[in-house]
Amino acid sequence: MPLKSTWTSFYTILRKDVVRIFRIWPQTFLPSIVTSVLYFLVFGTIIGSQLGDFNGVSYIHFIIPGLVLLAVVTNAFTNTASTFFQAKFFSRNIDEILVSPTPPWVIIGGFVAGGMVRGILVGLLVLAVSVFFALPPLMHPFVILLFLILSSMIFALAGLVNGIYAKSFDGITIIPTFVLTPLIYLGGVFYSVASLPAIFKGFTLVNPIFYLVNGFRYGFLGFSDVSLSLSISVLLLLTTILIAINWYLLRTGLGLKQ
């Protein structure tokens, strides 16, 4: 497939999704902002005022990176899953894409890029809102950017797997509700793993979101429960695995055949 045609295919998929995201902005942006404001009020201001410092920083500063990342991963996942599901069952334009010469990696890139755009934009909006509660330090801006990109990419890829396999609308809501949400809340957003008993610490250490949150927190605050290199390694491994799974599913049509 010529380079110009490849770019046109990628741009068309991405542009369609981005236009949709901004067209229905009360649904794509506002819910996460309102939820984050409630988190900042309840956990950061009310409960946080009763807690001591964490490694020399206030509790609200401690949870800001996790709350920003929470918005990033949920929006990246939900956007890609729902967009692909709609293309498969409602508009059915995924059939046209699949019979075209568009290679699987371009299809993956187009849908994942749309999820990343929404995830990153919502994350930046939540970060902007956090300034009204506490000014977050930015110790390592490049680390923040790296984890922002990798985290949104990983969960956009995971959302694409969900969208490919989903056979009904319930299929794209059950994973965020019963899998993604528990992983997020048990991934160190609101606590440090050092404060957990040994048995619960073990469960946390096998949670991939734990490494996302801690790497992101290192970028803001300069400390983490695990090494930065380990967090990056886990993210790169997850990215590679999810790209391979999506490529295989699109290449073989597994989960797409009605």
C-alpha cells in the first residue's frame, strides 16, 4: 500500500473519531472532570486534611498523579472500545475498512490514536482542575509525558481488544466495571504499597496499573514505591503484548466474524 494511501487511511480513521469526541464533548470530557472535582474535594481536602504527609508531601499532592492517570486510562479504554464497537455493529464501516487494502497496523493505529487523544486531553483537563485545590509539582516533565503517552496507548490497545470481542453493548461495559475499576482502585492511586500488609502488597505488585501510577507519580513528586526502570519495562512489555494481540485479531478476523 503506497505511503500516501496509508497516511490517508490512518488520518481518516483518526479524524472521524476526534471529530466525534469534540462533537459530544459533554459526554467525553465533562464526566471525568466532575468526578475528579469530587475526588479532590472528598479525598484531597476533607480526608486529606486529617492525614499526615506522605514522603514529605501532603496527601492531596500524593493522589493528584493517580487521579489524573485514572482519567487517562478510563477514557482511553472506553473511547477505543466504544468507537470500534459502533463501527462494527451500528455504522458497520469496519467492514469497508477490513476489505480495503488498509493493513492491520494502520487500523490499530487509527483507533488507538483516537483513544489516546481523548485520554490525554481529559488527563490534562483534570490536571488543570487540580491546580484549584493544590499546585502539583512537576519534578520530571519528560517522565510525566512518557507515562502519559504510554498509559493512554496501553489502555487504548486494551479497549480495542474489548471492542473487537464485544458482541453487545454490555460487552463493552462489563470490563471497565468489573475489571478496570478494581484494578485502578487497587493500583496505588490512594495509598502507598509500603503501608500494606504483606499479603495485600503481593496482590498490588501484580497489578499493572500500580506501575503506571508509580511511574507517573515519580514524574510529579520525584519518588515512587518501585524503580522507574521497572515501571517503564512493565509498560513496554504490555504495549508489545497488546499490539501483537490486536494485530493477530485483525489479521485473522477472530472476534469480528458475525
